[in-house]
Amino acid sequence: MALETPSASDLPVGEVASRLGVSRQALSALLNGRAGVSAEMALRLEAALGTSAEMWVQMQANHDLWQARQLGRPKVRRIAA
């Protein structure tokens, strides 16, 4: 018989936060889009979920770029090389 490990979606936010070593408030802010994935959090997610920290950081960077592009291009003058 195989032992089943509960997935993060099966656990209460407080339990997931505890397993990640962060406060419930910090995890809630991340889950609700009020905070981004920091390098430190990416390392915690890597250790807890078996994913790569690079994946989390890249997803955050892609999200940040998408949000910035929604605001339009900033007015800048090109710098000649």
C-alpha cells in the first residue's frame, strides 16, 4: 500500500504556511496577489513542492512584465551605442 502525501490544495493555508516556514499572512498575501514570489519564497517552494526555484522566479518575472506592459510603454529616448 502506497502512502499518500496530501497536496498543498488539500491543506489549510495555515498548515501550508507552517510547512513553508512563513506566516499565514505572508502566504495569504502571495495567494491573493498582494505579494510576489521572492527568491527566498521560491527556494521554500522548491524544497516543499519538488519544483525548481528558477521556475517560480521566472513565472513571477513573466507576470511582472505582463503587468508593466498593460500600463503601456514608458516615454524614453534611445541612447546611441
